[in-house]
Amino acid sequence: MPHAGYQSLRWDDGVLWVLDQRRLPGATQYIRADAVTVVADAIRTLAVRGAPAIGAAAAYGLALAVAPAPGDDGPAVRERLERAATLLRGTRPTAVNLAWALDRVLRSVAGEQAAAALSQRVLAEAEALADDDRRINRALAQHGQSVVPRRSTPVTVIHHCNTGSLATVDYGTALGVIRAAHESGQRLWVLVDETRPLLQGARLTMWELEQLGIPAALMVDGAAAHQMRTRGVDLCLVGADRIAANGDVANKIGTYQLALAAKAHGVPFYVAAPTSTIDLATAAGDAMVIEERDADEVAVVGGRRMAPDGAAVLNPAFDVTPATLVAGIITEVGVVRPPYAENLALAMARGKSSTVEA
């Protein structure tokens, strides 16, 4: 079970309860999602966020779409399923786990025509996907221990955005590596990028680290290079929303500049993500669609407009970090290192053919 009693997602008797991350840390409130349109809105508005959590939410959204209804027949349920998949697929274009989860559920019912069986199998696959995420994250966290220095003095880690239980079904990816190191007795000091413009680091990662009892300090995104030069940093750990076949990594905006600073200061820069985030169909980062979000996310802070009326605003939600800046990619099947074009394909094959132990 997740720590401190909270879950990003919870399925209960035909309803998906979604922890509304827009309200954290001030309030812990859940959205009652009883229709696929509610799930789509929660994904689009970042009530639920983080690539693995988005994928799981989308899978449960399909289950809501095909819930049994009076007079159902197979074609009607199949049509609802396809419409729901199209709706959900359009909510966030960059995170590959969204499409991966939808495709996984659709494959599980390929050829099924009976209405009742369609409903049952879609829900079963959504629940299996959520269970897999829990196991995969714990396995990933254990593999990640090989990149965390073991010593008696605190290890200083920079973390960007949020990659913990809030971004997954449970435990986390990059923050899961940090959590596992803490649970094994390693002393840590985590420097948390605030992660403008939506402050996932300030609002969510600091909150999770507080729940876990891990020492941390919040800093503005632009302070990372200064901390590396003046205080010393042992490693950077971030997550990913999509990893191209060549190892280029799409992640929350600000990741690229963090990787450049790490390279300049000789700090190892690691990405932690499940193999479901690897997109072998995308050759390199330049081919990725980068989501552009509403200007007010940048221009308006706490309800107050900070920029002049009519000011032009650029608000890419993600950037792409070239593979040359990435020391390794931590997955549930091990740490993948260069050459990425070869080794990511091998990791994908291992991920598909092996059962991850809890």
C-alpha cells in the first residue's frame, strides 16, 4: 500500500477516485470519476499527472466507458470503447505511457464481441496494468541503488518535477530510487527544483519527501548550477515522459538545462523510467510532439497576473535532453547505458519477456 495513506488513483466499486494534485499541498481531495469524460478532464487539467499515473488512469477510463448498461450489445460496447480511446489519446500528446496503456487494453480485447466479456476484460486489464506499475516501480528503485553512492555522509541529489507515488500508481520512479536509498539507511539531502510554471517540485515533491521523512531543500530551477559549483552535488535524478530509440529523453520543462549544468560540473545525470516509457518507434527527440499549454500557467500566479496584458508567452510543457547528456536510464530490468540505440531495444525485449518480481 502507498505510504501515509494516500493514493494517486483508487478503483472502488465501479468508480475511479483520483487524488486532485492541483490542490496539493493545501488539501487532499479526491475526484469521483464515474465517466470517461471525467477521467479525460482530470488528465488534461493535471489533476492526475506523471506518465505512469496517466497511463493507469486512461486504462480505468476505458473501463468506465464500457461499464455494463441496459440493452448493451457487443457492437455498442465496442463503439464506446473506440470513442473513449480516441478521447483519452488526445488529452496529453507527449507522455508515451498514455498511448501505451490504451493500446495494451485494446489489444487485450481484440476480437472479443460479447458485451459482458468486453466490459469484464477491459477492467481486468486496467487492474493488471495498475498492479504491474506497483511491481515495476519497486524493481526499478532497487536497480537504481547501484547509482547512489554508499557512504556515511549524506548524498546530495537534485530532483526535478515530481516522480513519486503521486506520479505513478505507487512508490515512484526517480523519487522511488531516492525513497529506496533512504529506506536502506543511506543518508540523503535532496535539492528540489520548484519546477515552474506549475511548481510540481514545490507543491508535490516537497510534500512527498516530508511524508517520507527525507531531508530536502526547495530551490528555484535556476539555482541548480550554483549549487553544483558551490556546494557540490553527487547526482541528478529525473523521470521521463518519453524516451526515443536513440536515448533522447522528453521530460518536464527545465530538465534539459539541468542536464547541461550537470555536464558542465561533472555531475552524473540519470533518468528513471519504466520500459513502457521507451518509444522505439520514435528515432530521436526532434520527432517528439512537445505539448504547448495555456499562457496563463506562466503569466498568472496565484490568481494575479504577473505579465503585462497581451504579452506573448511560450509555455512548452516538456523539453528534450539529448542522449549524450544522460549517464544511464534506470528501468525495471536494470540500468541501461550507451550505446542507447542498441541497449534500449534489448531492455524493451527483456521487459516484455520477463515477469518483474514484487
